[in-house]
Amino acid sequence: MKLADRMRRLGTETAFDVLAKAKALEKQGKKIIHLEIGEPDFDTPLNIKEAAAKAIFAGHTHYVSAAGIPELRQAIAVHVSRTRRIDVDPEEVVVTPGAKPIIFHTILACVNKGEEVMYPNPGFPIYESMINFVGAKPVPIPLKEENDFRLNPEYLKSKLNDKTKLIILNSPSNPTGGVLTWEDLKAIADAVANRKDLLILSDEIYSEIIFDGKHESIASIEGMREKTIILDGFSKTYAMTGWRLGYGVMPKGLCPRVTQLIINSNSCTSAFTQIAGIEALNGPQDKVKEYVEEFKKRREIIVAGLNDIDGITCLRPRGTFYVFPNVTGTAMKSQDLSDRLLEDADVAVLSGTAFGKFGEGYLRISFANSVENINKALVAISKFLEHTN
């Protein structure tokens, strides 16, 4: 079968590839410690599950509005207005099956072939994948360890030109756990303020999982609201990865076009999942606080443990549930080390290069697993490196 040429430009998300390899090894009898997948190990809170179950039995199992049911769009508008200190109209909200479609639809709707898109590198691999898919030019903005893996506004400014159509921001960051400060965002906003046709896609999916300071959004800066598409969702905050529920908050004129793409792709997001989303936002938030506190405890354990291993150094991430340790001291390439840890140490992690060329020399390790398993993984990694060296 001969596929369309564009398919050769489409990338993937390596976490799922490594997960598949790990599952195959488990079928052979191995016990793999999973630190590769970006998924909270907690169960979805009971009140959210009960809301979905009631919705199913109440008959909410049919088509709904492609942009989302009005009640959820209203709840999202209230939530984002409060957390970002901006005024959001429900008509500026589009609900999608997972937050990832907001990346897909934004780039499809807004970026032409030959135009340029800036994005963080190392960064979520779907950014670069979709930029290439539409025939645009990817312009990576390196996130450097010496800058706490924060995007450098001066470097971004140096890359701006008349072809720049979209800038993707991600804070807190996957894979690094870096967090942009208000000063960082203000400098970026100042650089793009007078560029009429330039948009910002602000990926804020980890906005509630932050340990030091508070989350800041570029949409909160004066003059940036009308230029910004906020991406957020329920997967990480409420342990709802399998529910596939996300949303975008965007300029009102863009909403009908993104909705048009939804109609052409998946029709709508399931009704009972959206009703669960209403309960997630409007119901008690004690579980979210509990999850973040547990992640914070695990962060301290994994950072200290990695820094005790010869050949590895690790910054303390300010957000997310990932660490991005520097492994150059092991004298192994990131991909080689990742492969060997899975095959020989029974620990599944990701190579930093899965997130772009500037990820060489690093691993991404998820601490969305139990303290017991994190400690087992640290011992296994240490023993493997001792034996290798």
C-alpha cells in the first residue's frame, strides 16, 4: 500500500512504544518497573466516577454538540477565569477527547506550509510531529539545564521573523519539569506584542501539578488574551488519562474552525465523560491536593536517589511528575542507556532524545509510581551502572 507523502513527516510518542516493549517483556515473565509513561498511578476520584455512571444510566450516551455541552463549557470558563485571572466566555471554549487534539487542530487550522512554528526542545514530541505534518518549518527553542530548563526569551526573540506564525509554550514542562516565571512570560509577551498575525499555543496541562511557587499563564498578561490558545484538560490533574477529556480556550473567531475540524474527525466528545468533567471541576478538590502532595514527596525521593548514583545528576523539577536527569557522566548515549535499563535492569524510562535533539544526555523518568517502586528502580539503575562501569 502506498501511503500519502505526509505520513512520512508524522512522528510518534515514544512513551507508548516503550510501554509496548515493556509489556512484551512482562509477557515473557519479567517484572518491569514502569517509569516511562506520563500517567498518574492514582485512581480517578470516586465522585467523578459516580457522576459518569449516573450519566450513563440517565441516558447521556448520544451525540452532543461538537464544541462540548454548554454546562461543561460554562464550568471550564469559570475555572479558567478564576485560575488565570482573565474573563473567559463559554463560547471561547472547545471541548475535545483529550487535550492533545488542541495541538492537532490548532496547527491544522492556523499554520500554512512554509510558515514557522517555535516550540520548546526538549519538548512534547507531538509539537514537532504536527509542525512537520502540515509542511511548516519547526524552529526549536532549546531548554537548557543551566537555565533550570526554562525557555530563554532573548533566544526566542532572536528567532522571530515575518514567517513566524505560532509559538508553543509549555509550563510546567514535559519532559523537564521546568516552570516559566512571570518575568519570562512578560519578556515573551513584550517580544510578540506588536506582531498581528502571531499566535501563542500555551500548553498548561500540568498547571495544577506545581510544587514551588504558582502557575502563571501568558494569557494573563495584558494584550495576550486575544493572541493565546490555552490547552488544558483532566488527564493529569484528576487521574483521568483514559477518559480522554481536554479543552482549549481560544479567541472566539477560532472556535468555529476548530469545531469544524472536530466534526470532520471525531464528531464530539462523549457526553457522560463531559458530565464527569463538570463534577471534576465543581466537586471537592481534596484528592487533587492529596495527589500533588504525594508527587512532591516522591520528587524528593527520586531526586535525592538519582543524585546519589555515580554518573547522574538531577535538578529538582518545579512541576509535573517527571525528572530529567543528566546522564552524560555515564558515558552512554541517552537511547543506549534507556534501552539497556529496560533490557538489563527491568526499568522502563525514556531517552531524552524522544523529546528532541536537545534531549541528548538526559533521561525522562516519571515518578508517577509508588515510593516502593521508585526505590526499587533507583537500586536497579545504580547496580546496572556499577556493573557496566
